[in-house]
Amino acid sequence: MTTSTSRTYTGIGYDPTYFARKHRISKQQARYLIRKYGHDRDQLNDAAIALKVTPAS
């Protein structure tokens, strides 16, 4: 049993289109984050928020 409050559903990941729309990022950025962080929704949401506040180079 896990004590984590986050829920990760194995095999059920974020749809990149939905994730991109939810966070107002590009589909390409969404796919990158999903590849990088897997299907951990809490981690993905935090990464998308951080991506938006990081100034573009």
C-alpha cells in the first residue's frame, strides 16, 4: 500500500491534446513533458506550470 496522495493510473496517460489545452502549451511541449515525466499527473502538472513561468530563450 502506498502512502502517496497522488494517483497514477498505469496504462492510462494524459492525452497530449487535452494536456496541451489544459495548460495552454503546444502539443509538442505536452508530448515532450509526457515522455520526460511519464504518466504521473501531479509531476506533469507541476512541470507544465514551471514551463509556463520559465522565460523563453
